[in-house]
Amino acid sequence: MAPMDKVVSLAKRRGFIFPSSEIYGGLNGAWDYGPLGAELKRNIKEAWWKDMILSHDETATMSSAPSSFAMVGLDSAILMNPKVWEASGHVGGFHDPMVDCRETKGRYRADQLVIFQLIAEGSHLPGAGFKDLLFASPGEAGKTPNAELLMPHKKRIKAIRKKLEMDSEFQIKPIENALTKDALRAKIFAPGASKPGTLTAPRSFELMLKTKVGALEDKSSVAYLRPETAQGIFVNFKNVCDTTRVKLPFGIGQIGKAFRNEINPRNFTFRSREFEQMEIEFFCKPGDSDQWYKYWCDRRLQWYLDLGIDPSKLHLREHSSRELAHYATGCADIEYSFPFGISELEGIANRTDFDLGQHMKASGKDLRYFDDTETDKEKRRYLPHVVEPSAGVDRATLAFLCDAYVEDEVGSEQRIVMKLHPRIAPIKTAVFPLVKKDGMPEKAMAIYRSLSKNFNSFYDEKGAIGRRYRRQDEAGTPFCITVDGDSISDNTVTVRDRDTCEQLRLPAEELVAYIDNQLTH
Ligand code: GAP
């Protein structure tokens, strides 16, 4: 099985992630988190909230923050006044160009089609067949080009980009323009097509999901499911300033659902139509935004590393100046080497005063900050600049799942173990009686009950002890506690470490302190 298939299969088998409404055949781009997945995702969100909002002071002093700062949280509505999306540029601007293959009925985002140009040129790249090179799963239409495999052919791809006047694979517009040319499309082989020229010209695909609010169904009842949580923060900027009296620099963080009508939901939960974001809008004095941008890039990268992500798989990709939006002065992606290729986990952007400026213009409300530390009276009111670290909860969850998946051997036995950081592991402790007699189940149950008050715990008395360990290894449970014959006489238990399989013996009354210490260090 390919590495990604193994993760998907374990996620389904152990109840991390299920297809949404599976008994009806599912719904493309929507996923449900099962009992283990719900805990994992919740732990990731809680770690983010604690580290970024609640205890940011600790991290600020430990790290190289340019100055002290405040952080507050927000929970804004998914449904907002549609004028928000006009001001933000999402209505009218938030669309992807797509092309369809008339023969295979495959649908592709135009930016994926740079790859097809390689094919159009008849370039059979050396090594594997070109489909293996180009797509994560050979033959599957609409998959992300496999960035890692394309690496050796960088020079060639660069030449093709140049020909199409593209600066980057991620710039859609020039590709879209190129694909409007019939002559070019006539030469392109779509994946799986028997002949060239089966692609339609690009068409705009509205990315916002529309709904209707209220009893009437007319133009005035149109509303959108928010495509990002960020705008909820911008439109509440004044409310937060007025009610909390926070001073610059400060950040507002929010976790919540977002919806995009993606053309091609793909790579398991990586690109979904319903997903969750963890976003910060960090407001600062205009002259300080470069320093804060740098700070947030480092801080956010470190967060994934502190939660155990393999450093060799995590990258910070700084966008070239030509890739930047017209208002942005800096943008970087935190990327992870997923089994299907290197892809974005989080974006960090220096957005200047663009968003607040847009909302001030469109709403007619003065959104300027009053800076009472400014000595020059004329300069006391201004729009702060904004640094935005914007992360996807589902993508982080998927990266943690892929990173944790390990197949190894214990003695002569093969096992699958999810080496999740103890902070985010769904179950922290599992308690087993060695056998179902001699008072062991009763003692184990009493220990389980006391641990459950502190940590998500699991009790299991069924089957051979080795099997019970294996099941917890797959769930990513860092500590398994076994009650044996000695436990009855001396009140000690064994604690088995998930990763090393080493066991130590501890008095039962020390368990909570021991595990607590392991979870916080
Ligand atoms: N406010 C800025 C913003 O929304 P974005 O790069 O479009 O920026 C930020 O999205 C993050 O949200 C991405 O880095 C990704 O983690 C997550 N995200 C975006 N679209 C997604 C999708 N269709 N499925 C899952 N996660 C998505």
C-alpha cells in the first residue's frame, strides 16, 4: 500500500476520520471525525489556543518577540452581512478557473495544467512513466502534481513556465490566459484521454458557498458561508478595541469552520469543501510589521516542531515578490512533505492595512486606532498594519497523522504505532488488568476512574495483553498501565511507554503526577 493509503486506511479502521454521510455514498469534500479523530482535532485546537492566545506571554518572553504584546480570542458567526464579502474582495474575486475534459469528464484547476504542457510537448521524462511523476496516484485525475517527484525536472518545468509567462506554479492567471488559446489546448493531453485537445476553455468557478436567509427567496436573502474566519476578526476590530482596551501590538485569534466550493476536493481531508481554520490577525504599528511578520513565521514554524513534526518534513517557503497580492509586503507558506507531495499547511502574510481600509471604505465607519502614546497629535489616528498567520485545522491534523504513522517491530512482532505527541494524542492512558481475576479488574477500574478525572483514559480487559497494547499503539496512546498480581499486594503498577515499549514500575498514587509531567514536557 502506498504510504497515504495506509494512513487513510488506519484513519477509517480506528475511527479517526470517516467519509461524511457514508451510508449514503458520502459527499465529496466533506469528512467526519470519529471518536479518536474528534479528540485529536480538539487537542490540536486546544494546543493552538493555549499556546497562541492564553499563554502567549510565556512564549513571547522565551522567543524573540520584538516587544511584549496582547492576544485575545473571538468566536464570530459563520453567516455575515454579504457586504463583508464585497469589501474583502471575495464576491467577484474569489473564484478559480477550471477546465473540463470532454472525454474523461475529469475536472482540473487551470494551475494544475502546467504539467499537461509537459505532456503536450511530448516530453517523456526519464525514469517512471510520466503519470507516476505527475500525479500522486497514477491514473487518478485531478490529483496534485507530485512536487517531490517533479523536483529533478525543475529546469524543464522552469522553461515551460517561462514560455507560459508564469513565475510560479501557483500563479493561476497566466495559465488561465494561456489555456484560453485554442491552439495550445489542441495540443494538450488531459490525463487518461486518448487524444489531445479534449479540454474545454477555462471557466470561472465561484468558490463561495451561497445560501438563503429568512423567509423570502430573492436577491436580498442571499448570504454566504464564510470562506475564511479572518473577516469576522476585521469587522470586529473596533468592538474588540473598545471593549478590551488592548493596545498595539495585539492579536485577535479565532478558530472556526470555513467553506469553499473547491473544484477538486482531493488528497483525503487536505482540500475539503468544509474545513476549519485557526487564524490570527496581529495588529501593529505600520513601521513594525516587518519585524512582526518575521516573528510570526518563526513562531508558527516552531509550534509544529514543538508538537513533534519531523523537522526534515517541514519547510517555510517565502513567496517571491511577484507572487504577492498587490497589497501584501510579505507572504510565506509553512509546508509539509505529505506522502502526496509538499503542500501548504499554513500561510503567513503581511497584509498591511488593506483589510481594515477596505472595511472602513465600504462601511463608512472609522476603524482607525487611537494611539495615545503618539506625541504628534496629527498622527494619533491611523490604521494598524496586519500580520496574518492562517492555519488549517484539518491540514494540521492530517500532517500530524501522516507524521506519526510508523510501522516497526516489537520482538518478532510487526506493529503499527501512531507516535503522536502526548499533548495531542486522543487517549492519554489505557488501563488493563493483566488477567480477569484475583481482584485485578476491580483495582484496574479504580485506577482508570481516578485517571479519567485528569486525562482522557481507556479501560480494556478483553484479550491477550499484547493485543491490547497493539490496539493502543494504533490509537497513539502514550501510556499503558497494567495492574498485575503484585499490584494487589504493593499497590504498584507498570507503565509502558508507547514508543520505546519500555516498562517502569510506579506506585499507583504517583501515576497522575508522572503522566501530567510527561504531557507538559
Ligand atoms: N485568511 C487567509 C486565508 O484564508 P488561505 O491560504 O486561503 O488563507 C489558510 O487559507 C489555510 O486554511 C490554508 O493554509 C489551509 O491550511 C486552510 N485551507 C484553505 N482551504 C482549505 C481547504 N479547501 N481544505 C482544507 N483546508 C483549507
